Amino acid sequence: MPDLIFTRRFSMGHRLIHGASESCALPHGHNEFVTVRLAPVNVAPLDGVANMPVSFQRAKSTWHRFVDERLDHALQLAEDDPLLAWFRAHEPERAKRIIVTPGDPTTEMMICLMKAKLDALLQADGALLRCTTITLEETPTNTVEFSGDPLPMLPSPRPPEQCWWRRADMSISDLES
């Protein structure tokens, strides 16, 4: 059965405060590309009519909405980053646009969080498709690819229901504003 592959571009800002190079400790941004490969859960021949397991529109609409409305032009910060506390105290409405990660929001962390979120969204849409691979291009020379289950890779300091990446919704944080 053919896989569905689609890419979405988004702009983001982040900073890495735990052991990264000093230049990454300052807020900075990237124009990133996320590419996902989806495969049908149940392999079946094309039906001779619609000839697709799921339409591209159905397969990508929720994911693209998440990328466009939540990831694009958002700031990514570690949950212990002092900037997060500042935003929550001084600009609570803008704090709602901050993606909060367990530890530094590296490309490796973000790809695992994004894969977990996409898996939750696909499950909620009837589990017709599964994500076999997700690729996140941070720059033209730095790309991270992930296949498999991201949950064992992620720190789990809270119960699953308190991890935004495990919920099939548009959340990007578990902090109250």
C-alpha cells in the first residue's frame, strides 16, 4: 500500500540553556520543515473507485492545523527556563504561545514530542494511519529523523494525562497561565 508523505514549513524560536553552546543559550530562531510518512494500518488493495486508503485532506488536515496554529512562530522553552516564568508573570497571553518541553527544546526533543502528538492525533482519528517516520529539518545542514515509539525516549515527570504531547488536542503546554 502506498505511504502518504507530506511536509510543512514553520518558523520557530527557542533557546537551549542546559549545556548547549553559548550561542544557543540566547533566544534565536529557525525556519524548519517537518515531513511525516504515514502508512495505512490495514493493508488492502486499492478499491478501483476512490483508490486511496485515506484522502490526503483527511490525513493531513489536523496535523497541518497543529503546525500552523501552534508550532509556527511559537517560542520553545524548557519548563525550568526563567524566561517562561517571566512570560507567565508579565505577559500571560503570550505565554500561552510558548511550547513547554521537559528539558531543552532541542531538535531531538521536539521530533519526539511531535511524533507523540501526531500519534495521538492519528489514534483519535480512528487509527486508520500510523506515522512510520518523522523528519525535522532545523537547518539545511541539520536534520533529525525518528521512527518508532517516541514515548520511551521522553522524560515522564508527570502522569500521561498531564503530558500535552500525549493528548489528541491542540495543546503545547501543561502549565496554567
